[in-house]
Amino acid sequence: MTRDQSIEFVVGRERRLQEVIGASDVEPLLKAAVRAGAAEAVIRNGEGDVLWSERNPAADASITGSKTLYLEGEPVGTLQIKGPGGKEEYLKGIGGLLGETLNAVITSSLKRMLTTEIHTAVVNQSFEELLEINRQLAASEERYRELAESLEIKVQERTEELKRAMAQLLEQEKLASVGRLAAGIAHEINNPLGFVSSNLGTLGKYVARFVATLTTVRQMAESGAMGGEPARRLADTWREQKLDMVLADIDDLMRQSIAGADRVAKIVADLKAFSHVDETGIGEVDLNVEIDKTLNVLASQMPSRSEVVRRYGTLPKFACNPAQLCQVFLNIIQNAIQATGEGLRLEIATSAEEWAIRIEFSDNGPGIPDDIRGHVFEPFFTTRDVGMGTGMGLAVVYDAVRSYGGSVEAVCPPSGGTVFTIKLPLAGR
């Protein structure tokens, strides 16, 4: 790790083929090869031991072709395709396609393993840093008690330490919130997603070639260009393998797979838009749009039977750090989700007043008891069980809104629920 916490390189131990891919990765591919006409498909490790195999006992296996499997550029195994004589080119095509697919799966799996190792190291390091911050705060508090009555200068010094530590903890909370959201998405998903999307496009082209070849062979058999016995065997195989259904279903399967990859890319894009990872500093934004970005990111966290009602007014552009205000919206909405649970009804209303932008978040939850309502914006105050919350979510909201000269309050109307109202002053008004 470098001083700015970026990863320069990773050195991993040497891995065997069976450590990178498993039966669930390869068996469907081997079965597909047998269904496509191969008599047997076998994967062996570098020592020649059989790891996985699939065979059609009724098929002739008089010829054998092989394809080398690589891991990080080094051969770690082989793919063997066996089949009847006279179909060398056909079996070579199956072996080539299956080999390229397996090598792509191996590469993708290795990248996923390395990504997991990197993420684990980063999480462990962040946890150790938080423990160190907690230890420093505890030590500072103890020293403050000892010196508070007699050493005014020391008290001031320790107070400044606590302020700096609080600011650092607030930043940690902001990053942790984004991290908790990102944990629901495959870490470092963009690289493997690129492989999946690219491979699906290539696979679609290859499948189209197979379909054209199969169709041509069948047409030759039906026209009498192929001898009687081969034509009969082709017809039997075509019927047994249900190739009419397969050919009819291929296009839908490819479209659905590509649509799924596009959906994953949309989720990553929503998270990126929410975090404003490519933006720095102050910019003029439409707060209605920023609220929608936050809702998109939280869509997977919404409990069952949830309803979100948007009552947006026309708002002037507001100069701010958009990532900071997205964090404000996220903390308030998460608070409503955690307090209400199933059946949440969240109403969000925005309007432009004479001198300020007004934003209201109203939920149908249990509300906030009168005796603690005045404490909800205090740092470390939480009503959740130990270990379930830091008590910093609404403190971050208060601190961020106040930094723009605004105000935030929480009220519980007689009808039930809680209403958080934010007012942000407009410059020059």
C-alpha cells in the first residue's frame, strides 16, 4: 500500500487449476460440449490427473483433440475433446470455443479471488485504524479528567485533540456509509463486468456460426445430399438433443444475459453518480436530482411493501459539495428505513422559499420519544443495540447542513411518524 492508500501491486501464491475454478464453473460447459456432438470432454490438471469429465457412452470417441489451459500465462492443465472420425474440424471448433471460454472463466475467477484478497486487506486495515482512533480517544478522555480542574492550558489542548479526532471520525463515517452500500455489489465489479460483456458479445457471434453450420448440415440431409445412414443419425441426434428448441431459445438467452450485464453496469453507475467520485469541490446542482441519485442507490435496501412519494418543486441551483449533501439525504433515508421496516411510506417534498430551499422527509415510523428527541443530532447518540450503529449518522447531517448556514430539525406530528426538515439558505437572498 502507498501512503495515499492506493494499491501498487499484489504478489499472490502459486495456485492450482482446481483452486481457481470449480465444478459449478466447468461441468455445464463440458455437458454443453457433449450435447453439441463431442463424445467426451475431459479437463486434466498439469500432472495429467482428470479433474472433471463428461461423456456420451453411445458416441464414438475415435479421435482426440486438446487445448491448453493457462493461469497467469502459465499452462496449468488441458482440455481434451474426443469424438467420431470424420468430424475433426467440427470437434476442433468445439474444442477451440470451449477452451477459450474456460480460459476466460479462469482469468475472471482469478481476478475475483485477487479482488477479494485486496478488499479483505483494506477492510482489515481500516478496522485497525478505527481501533487506534478509539484507543486514542479513550486515552485522551482519561487525561482530560486528570487535568481538567487544574491545568486550563492542557484542557484546551486536549479539547482541540478531540475536535480533530471528531472531524476524522466524521469522515470515516461518510466513507463507511458508502462502503456499506458498495458491500452489496460485487467489489471491483467493473473489470470482470467488462470481461463478461465482451465475452457474451463474442459468444453470441460464435453461437451464430454454430447455428448457421447446424442449419446447413440439416438442410443437406433433408435435401438428400447426405447419405441415408448419416442423414438418419443426424435426424435422430437433432431430435434427441431437441435442437429445434435450443435454436429457438438461443437468441432470448443471449439477450437476457446481455441485459443482466447492462443492469449491473447501471447499478455501478448509480453508485458512482451518488458518490460523485469523479467530482471535487463546490458545484451548482439540482437537489431534486441528488435526492433521486440517493434513492437509486438505496433501492436494494428498501423493505418490502415500501412506497416512496416524491413531491418535488422547482428548485434553483444550489452551490455545494454534492457528495456531502448526498450523504445527508442518505443518512436521513436510512434512518427512516431502520426505524420503520416493512411497509415504509416515505414522502419527500421540496420547495423554494423566498430565501431558502426547504426539503422535508416524512415517514410513517414509530416516531421519536419526547425525552430523546433533543439528543438525536448529538455525536454518538443512538437508540440501536451495541454494535449496530455508531450514533454518527444524524450528527453528520447536522454538521453538513450547518456548514452551509442551514438548519435541520426533527418533529413528530400527532398523526405519527417523523418529519425531518432541512432549510438551506440561497446565496444573495
